[in-house]
Amino acid sequence: MSHACVIDVNQRLFADLKSLGTEIGVVAPRQWRSDLRGNVAFAALPELNGSFYLRTPIFSGRGSIYFYTGVRNIMRAFRPDIVHIDEEPWSLAAWQFAELGARAGAKVFFYTKENISKSYPPPFRAIERRVHHLSGCAVALTAEAEQVLRARGFNKPVFTIPHAVDLAQFDVRDSSDLRRRLGLTGTVAGYIGRLTSEKGIPDLISALEIVRKNSDDIDWSVLIVGNGTLEPEVRAAAERDPRIKLAPAIPHNEIQHCYNCIDILVVPSLTTPRWKEQFGRVIIEGLASGAAVIGSDSGEIPQVIAETGGGLVFPEGDARALAEAILSLLRDENRRQQLANAGRTAVLEKYSAARVAKQFHEVYEWLSAARQ
């Protein structure tokens, strides 16, 4: 069960699980309301055709406050051995599927990405405890997410499994035509994501101004892709410097074309009291597409960059350090290419959808054999 599976590219993991011999039934919303993209209609990955149970989410797009209609009918029709909950354990949907899955005799587990231990108002703390009780194990996105889960009282086995990248979608391809249409020249720095303060957009704008003042001898340009509350500030920066090109958010099944235009992917996220970067999926997508990465030290970003060897890390909030990192890679093509090559090699080995699917399959096998 995963609201993220409203988008076809997020279904790749389950297609690979199906190819490993697991019978898969995916519960996904017919439509999901996104704060940035509005209403997103369900799209099916062809390899999973016939495996979906589409339902209407009540309070769609309201974080953890939503649940599905008709779940009892799904349990009766599919009769699962395992209920895989791709939602945080305090959510209403996780509680709904954990309860009904357990009543149907299925083993239950959830996948958590939360890397900050937060206080939840009633009834969400009680919901979290109940989902913990009903689950035979958990999967955590990162070691930090596991630490948060342990701190919140979960004392059963935890498997750590990262995000995956679909290597059929994200690959190194020629982008000269698109670069030309977008007006990009030279070495291209880029950002893909929400245009919000916690994503470090003010620092990115400040850093690009420093780069502009120190790069008269360099042919470079910038591609910023996304929507958000700070879009006016980005537009103003593009008006001051015509090398900065802004494109609106693009559906995830088409975003690979933008990655292929970027030589240096920048991930300048900032930590807030309620949020820090849980993984940085754009990092492995960018590396798979042939870019080097410059990321802040917010959340999991430095760990992913260290594990892949694909880029540089700067102190979050330090626009000058970010500018210096960008300038260093603009001026040293060999180093930039070495980082990009190392990062892509590591992504192929560690983060492919097929590899991550095998890790989840091992969880399924363990849970099937475990006593509860």
C-alpha cells in the first residue's frame, strides 16, 4: 500500500518484486492531491498491469491524515500473506492496513523514512504504538531512520533499505538538442525540486551571484526545475543573470531529460526543526544520469555522497562555500568527470531498483518464516 504509487515510475520496485516470483497486489489512489502539482491522476506501469487495487483516499494530500475506502474487500479478494505498508506508522492509512491485514491473518510491516523524532498529538502516538505492535518487523530508509524508530520504542527487527533508481529511466544520454532549446551553454549546473526555503533556494541564489562575479573566464549556465513559494525570487535571479534558466516542475516520468542537461547537480537543503533531508533521491537520479553532485550536510545527503563518491559536501546555509564548490567543478572538468563516473558506478552497484527489490524480497522471506 503506497500513495506514492499513484505515479507509474514509483511502481518499478514492485514490478521487480513481481519478477522475483512474488504475487503482488498494489493498493494505490485513483488520484492524489499534491501541494505543488495539484491533482495527480493514477498512471500504471505496464509491467504491473492487472496488479492494482485503486481506491479513493479520504483526505488525500493531507500528510498522515488519510485512509482508503473498500480495504476489507481487498483483503477478502487478494488474501495477502504479507501486508507491505509504504507509509509512516503513525498515519491513519498505516493503522487501517495493519489492523485489517492482521485480522486477515497476514504478516505486517511498514517502511519508515522519518529521521526526526517528533511529538504527535492524540491520536497519532497511540496509532503509532498500535502499528508497532501489529508489525512483525520494519524497514528503515537509513540508519538514522532506524535510530529514530528505536527511540520511539520499536523493539522488533529492522532492515535498512535505501531508495532505488530506475536505471532504464535514468541513464547517460545526449541532451544537446534540449540544451539548445533551453538556451543552456557550457558546463551546466542544475537544481531539480521544490522551490522552497528548506530546500536551500535562497542559498542557491546567493551562491550563483557569487559565481557570476568570479567566472568571467568560464562558459557556464544554470537550469532550475521546479515550482514553489520562492519561484518569484528565482525568476528575479534569472532576470538579473540570463545564464539562469527556470523550467516548471515536470512529471517524474519525464524528468530524466532535465537531468541529462545537467553536469553539476546542486542539492542545497537546509535542516529545520521539523524537517531535514531524509535521503536525497535526486542525488542517485542525478548520478545515474551522469552528473557530479554538490550537496549540503543536511540529513542523509553527506552519507549518500560519501557512499557513492560522486560529489562534494558543503556546510548547509553557507552560500559562499557552495559557490566555491560550484566554481571548483566549473574550473576542473577532469575532477568533475571523475566524481560523476565514480558516482554512477556506485549507483549501478548499490541503488538499482533490481537490487533494492531483492532486499525487500529477503524481508518478505524472513517475515514469512518468522513466528509472531
